[in-house]
Amino acid sequence: MSSYKVLDVNDDLPIRTKGAVHSGKVRSVYWLTDQDSARLIEEKGYDVPKGTELAIMVISDRISAFDCIWQGENGLNGVPGKGIALNSVAAHWFKLFDEAGLAGNHIVDIPHPYVWIVRKASTVRVEAIARQYITGSMWRDYSKGIRDFCGIQLPEGLEAHQKLEEVLITPSTKGIISGVEGVPEVDDVNITRANITDNLDAFNFKSADDVTRYEQLLSEGFNLISKELNELDQIFVDTKFEFGYVEDSDGKTRLIYIDEVGTPDSSRIWDGPAYRDGKIVENSKEGFRQLLINNVPDSDVLLNKDRMPERESLAQSYKLPQDVMMSVSDTYVGIASKIVGKDLAIPKDPRAEVIAILDEQYALID
């Protein structure tokens, strides 16, 4: 067995909730009772309107890629330190966004490195993606002759991993969007700006101006992170942001950042010295994706959406060597430590720590 206790299962904590726990690929969300939300807003002095719904968001150490969860040998069903790395990086960028006067975010408190207390937001159903280099899926499509990406025409003659003349916004769907002409009813498909502006309700936008606003916030956030990473000699290649609406204490509805920003899970980050030397060294999950592509018996299973049942079966049966999982841990914890400016300590038993803090300091454990 592994000597590490990773937080692989995070949707069964004894937190007092209303309704079912929502379990995503990496995070689980526990919606608090109205009484507990009101109590915490009062006790902790959170800057949100009375009556705001709060949730406990617990991150795991699970690693997903190609829409599947992957596991290691010896019971290592997650990547040690991955959860603390993601949360620490996202919280760091959100803090810098606040200092720069950008939009707010959904976090109201951070009780533990694996835990956020967040406010409820009405989610925009767009994955807001910005790209500064041609790589990954964009390069794979480009190399097959595709030049139209989300309504943007790319020029001929681009090479893999080349920097683009400008940062491109290439949105995709968040969840399945129904009844929109030209948009397939499947999750995570590329869309154009016109798809969004012609169907504001379907994508949960309140106005066309807010489409411009999300693009502005995406660009501002991207540029801030890119500049900060550049000072660390790291390259911000591309990223995904998410947005939602909240009502602030002054009664105004605002678009804010939600989910996570600028993390090794939601972004590609390249090592600057290696790139100048003609090599790509991934300091993000893309390295894990490439590792899978290079090691599974048939990489087309990972890249072909029509083979999803086979992919899910492979993910359940395929166990990565422990040294591979630890190398992924080194990547996550290493880039996170560089970004936040200090070494991150991997908790010995994150699950026990989370339960103890939520019980002793927040009285949320039944």
C-alpha cells in the first residue's frame, strides 16, 4: 500500500447539508442548511447578503483526464498533494484579481487547504477558454486542415506550439445545451460568439453586454496570470475560466469568477527555459494526458469520443505505476509552490483534518 493518505473519496464526509451532495470529477459540493448558512454569515461576518446560500466545497486528490478518473497501483487512488496544489494556486490568483480590481469570486472563506466555503452563483453555461499558443486539441485539428475555430479563422503555415499573434477566446459548452441551432447536444463542444449572443437564455446570460463582460474578465485574468508566470519564467499557454451571477450586499447583480482559475488542471503551463531550447516541459495536467496517450494500449480510445464506453472501462481497469503518480505529484506541488512563493506541505491525513476543522471551528459535522 502507498504510504500516502490521499483524499480520493470526498463526497461522504459527515457534513450537515440540505439535499444531496454534488460530486464532480475533482470537487464535491455540500449545500448547507439555511440555518447554518445564516449562522456562519453572522458569526464569521461574511460580506454577502443575508439569505445567501453557502456551500462547503471539498477538493480531492483524484486526477481526471479525457473525462475519466485514473488510479495508481498499491491503492494510490489519487495524486498526493494535488488538492492542496490546485486550491492554493486558485486562491493565490483570486487574491491578485481582487488586488487588481477585477471581478470578485465565489469564495467567502478557506477553513483548510482542501476546503472552500463558497456562495451560490447562477452559473453561465460557457467554458471560457483563452489560448496564447497553438497546441493540444487545436493543433490536432489544425494539422488535419481545420482553420475555423469557434468562428475565428487561423492563417496557414502555423507550426505546433507556436505563439499566436493574439490571445484567442475559443468558448465551449458547459453541460449539454439543447435547442440551439448548430450546437450539438453534447458536453464540451466548441461554440462561436454568435452562438452565445443569439441564444443568451440558453447559455444563462442576462444581456449581450454581459457576453462582452465575460470576455473582458477572461482577458484581464489571463493577462494578469500570464504576466505573473512570465516573471517566474513560466509560460501561460491556455486556460479555462468559469463565470456566474451573484447578488452583492448592495443589491446589484454581478458577474464573478467561479470554480478555479489558472491551476495546473484548468491551464497549460510550460517551462520557459525548455521552450526556448525547443522542448515542451509541461507543468500542468497536460503532461499527465500525454503520459496516458503514450502508455495505454490504444491511444485512439482516449481521443475518440465515439469510444467512450471503452475509455471508461480502460480507466477502471488500468492502474498507473506508483512512481508515475508520484512524478505527477511532483509536477503539481512543484509548480504550485513556485506560484505561491513557498513550499507546500502535503497533509498527512487530509480527510481527518478537514472533518476536525469543520467540527471544531464551524460546527458543521453531524
